[in-house]
Amino acid sequence: MPKRILIGTVVSDKTDKTVVVKVERKVKHPLYGKIIRRSKKYHAHDEANAFKTGETVRIEETAPISKLKTWKVIDRVTAGKTAAIEADV
């Protein structure tokens, strides 16, 4: 069986070797037909503590690493939304 791969945004990197990734998906409401957003948070393994809050990452399903972690971060899709500001001196 192939491993699932999801793309989401890192919302927390406070724990050691772990990031929390929020994955959003859009679904159609069964009765009203409106498109609504559903999200879920996944704890993913980050061996080098390389990923920071705000970055978009790709995660892959793995064998259980701990009680909550069954995903690992593969790579960075885009960096965070922090922009450098230059000061006029």
C-alpha cells in the first residue's frame, strides 16, 4: 500500500524533533452545497529541527514513531511569509 503524502503549514515547532502541521481541505456541504474548509493537525517527525512556523511542508505517512507521531516531514514546499525589511540609513 502506498504511503499518503499531504501538504500543509507548520503551526508549531516548539517540541524537540516534532512539528505540528495543519492540513486544510475543501469539501462540499452535503445538504447546502457550499464549499467549506476542513482542517486537521498532524504531528510530524523533524529530525534536524529544520522547519519553522509558517512554512509550507510536505509530510509522508510512516510507521508509528511515538504516541502521536505517524508522519515525517519530507521537504519544504515554500518558506514562511516573513519578509526582509530594509532600513534607510
